[in-house]
Amino acid sequence: MEYENFNDLLAFVTVAREGSFTRAAKQLGVSQSALSHTIRSLETRLGIRLLTRTTRSVSPTEAGERLLNTAAPRFDEITQELASLNELRDKPAGTIRITAAEHAANNVLWPKLSPIMHDYPDVKIDINVDYSMTNIVSQRFDAGVRLGDQVEKDMIAVRIGPDLRMAVVATPEYFAKHGKPRAPQDLQQHSCINLRLPTHGNLQIWEFEKNGTQLNVRVDGQWVFNNTTSRLRAALAGYGIAYVPEDMVCEPVKEGTLIRVMKEWCPTFPGYHLYYPSRRQSSSAFQLVVDALRI
């Protein structure tokens, strides 16, 4: 016969194991009379007595013992599996998709996330390097990375990096041959290494500020790239002046392979922020990423 309601089976197993309607009712969170009615209904449907009741105890009949030995282990397996699923829910797992510019991906995301990933093999990080102002909702990203002043107001923003300052650099050989620019306007007389932005194919405008005076300069040169690493490589090869994040050139400047100029004109921008929709449901994997990146 078909059997659809397993609540009465669970009730029977509990009573048989406890040897008491009182203790079983307390464990199941039902009244003793309701539990007794459930057992009688089960016995009626099966057409056989399952429990022997006395004034002092309750014990399974031969048929009840057989049912108990068959059903109880199944309920135990189900209970254990549900507990395992509950643990899995709390265990970080799944894919987290993040869009970020190359500098943020290399200098913030990688150094902060790579040390923890060995401990969470079920978590996958999918990083898309992109300089465009990606709509993370329509493009189905879990989060994006932008400078603080670029994050939209309806997003949750978590600071993940210090303030970012830019640097203007070139090789000693380049400056020896062409001279050093003293002010932003001088850059228009130099070979500069450009960054092409994906939005309408525009070139990056170099932003400067000094004593409250802001100047934006469009520059020109032999080389145009769509990533910062290639621009730095071209500068190191002597092809001209690059405008890059300060932390990328600390070592070359210290070693003397690059010279930094116009430092007093280089602005500081609000650091990188991880941003995501306020309505996003936070999984344990996503929270792991946020906590690892947060400063």
C-alpha cells in the first residue's frame, strides 16, 4: 500500500525508543493524548498492534520491534543528512564574481584573497579585469571594485584599500634627452604613454592638483595600452612618461630605473572600495570575501 505520512512513523519510533508516551510527547512537542491518538491511528491503518501498553511501561510487540528495527535507522540517516546539509549551508562554497581594474585586481584582490583560498576549496573567485564602469547587476557580478568617489550611492561600499596616489615617471635616459616637465602643461611637449578606456574608446585624462588648483591634461605619445602593467613596461623601456599608481613604481624609483617628477602635482584619490547591491543576499562565501578584503 502507498504510505505518504511519515509523522506517525516518527511518533512510533520515538515512543518505542523512549518506552514512555510522556517522555516521547515531550520530545516531539505534542500532547500525550495527541500522541496516543496518532499511534492508534497507525495501528488501525496497518491492522496490527505495534505497542504493548502497561501502567508502568510501553514496549514494542514483535511486529513493532520489526518495524522499529527497519524504520529507526532510516530516520537516523535522514536526521544526520539534514545536519550535514545545515553544516554545508554555513560552510563557504560557491562562485563569487568580481569586476575590477587591473591595478585593483593585482594589488588588492590577489594579495588579500590568495592566502585564504587554500583553506576554502569549495569557494571559487572569478575576477574580470575591466576599466569600464560595469553595471554589476545587469552583468550578474556579485561585486565590483572602484575608487571611493566612483561608487554609486545606492550600493553598499566596503573600503578595501588605502587612499591611492598617482605618480609621473620615466627613465633617467628619457629625462636626460628630453628634460623634465615642471608643470602639467609641459607634458604636452613630451611622449606620454596612454591608457585607453573602454567607454567610447577615449584616452585617460591625466588629473593634477596643487594648492587647490586642478588641471586635467590630454597627452600624446607613441604607445597606447588598455592596461597599466603594459604602460609601466613601456616607461621602463624608455618610450616616455607614464602616469600610474604610486605603489607600482616604489621599487623602480628606489632602484633608480625610473625617476619621479611633479610629485607636488599628483593627487590622492579615495581608495578602492568593494561595492554590491544593498538587496544582495549574503552567502557565507561572499561574506568570507568581504571580511578578507575589508580594512
